[in-house]
Amino acid sequence: MKSKELDPDILARILRFQQGELNEYHTYANLAKLTKDKNNRRILEKISADERRHYLILQNATGKEFTPNGFRIRFFSLLGSVLELSFALRLMEKGRSLI
């Protein structure tokens, strides 16, 4: 189903999810690079790959392409590196639930 067939409210929500998946793909990738623990790095890389796959599925459905939100990515990457990684991840997931 292409975006022209979707209800505008549903499309808007899907597009927000799509943008979120792209941002989270980049954020998890950044956090993986910053993480010293090999097991955590591997987990973050897997999550990043999953987020990218989700973005591509939504992109195929909507026909829309997004650019990453650099501010949001840097913000959560900074939180993860300066504060505790789990704190940054919980905050990021909490923001996701508001979509």
C-alpha cells in the first residue's frame, strides 16, 4: 500500500515512526561506537541494524525518504557517553512512546 491510499492521519503517524526509526538507527550506531563493553556494543549494533530495517520497510510503504535529525542523534549519543548508557536508552524509548 502506497502513501496515497492511506488516511492522512495514519500517514502522518507512520511518517513520524519512519523518522524515529531512522534517528534511532543512527543513535544506536553512535552509541555502539562509544561503548567499550564488547557485548553491549554487539547488542547496540544489532538494534541499530533492526532500526534501519524498520526504516526501510516504512520507506518502501510510504515512498518517502528522510534525513536523520542530527540534533536528536547527538543529544542521545552525548547522554549515553556522559551519563549512563541505560539512562539515555530509557529516555529515548520514553520519547518513542509519545509518538
